[in-house]
Amino acid sequence: MTLYAESSAVLSWLLGESPGEQMRCRLAEASEVFASELTLLECNRVIHRAIKIDDLSPEDAETALARLEAGSASWHVFQIGTPVLNPARHPFPSEPVRTLDALHLATALRVREVRSGLCICSLWTGASGTMPLRWGLTWFLPNQQARHRD
């Protein structure tokens, strides 16, 4: 399975939150993993912020950052450039979509152009909880099988 690693899924694994172990297994089992450079940036920022507000010890942060570096070493990381920014600026089939979510969605749609069968690994389901099914993308949600748009 080819996965797009969105920040919420990666952070649940790195920080040992629910359903982090399930996400770690999905990422480890994937034949290919794609991510946006935004995923790596968001993960780093969350970890650094967590240290400053005493939500994470420096030792646990070091472990999380090492996991991120090792785990993402084999990922295909897409840059946030014009091919991602242009579609993210425009309305999506289902709104509202926050800015960072729009960047992730635009990146995933870009990846889908080069890899069919892409599955998004994310905890985000949009405001209604059914938004993943409206995008024409396969979404892996925790505690569920991959869900496809019918």
C-alpha cells in the first residue's frame, strides 16, 4: 500500500498517543510513504513546543525526533511549491478546509497524479467526520479499514 503521511498520524506515533501504534504499523507496512515537507515541519514544531510548555521531557523529545528522522529517511517528501500552493488557494469540493489541511490535501492530490492507489494516513476527518469520502481519495482512519469513496 502507498501512503501519504499527514502530520496528525505521524505525531500520534511519535508522541505515543492513541492510535500511534496503529499508525506506526501502517507506515512500517507501506510499500511507499509520501509526505509533505509540511509534515516534517509540523512534527518538529510540535515537539519543540511541547518541550517549552513542559508537555514533553527533553529526553522524550530527543527520542521522538530520532524516530522522525529514521522513519522519514525513506519517505518521498514533496516540497511546498507552486504545484501545491496553487490548488490549495482555491476552493475544495467540501469546505471549510483550514490552511495547513489544504496544503496537505493539495500535496496528496499531487502525489495521486504519480501514484495510483494512494491512501492518506491521518486522524483528520473534517468538521463533519465524513469529509474523507468526498475527496475521491482513500483514507485510512484509526480502528477502521481503509475507506474508499463509493
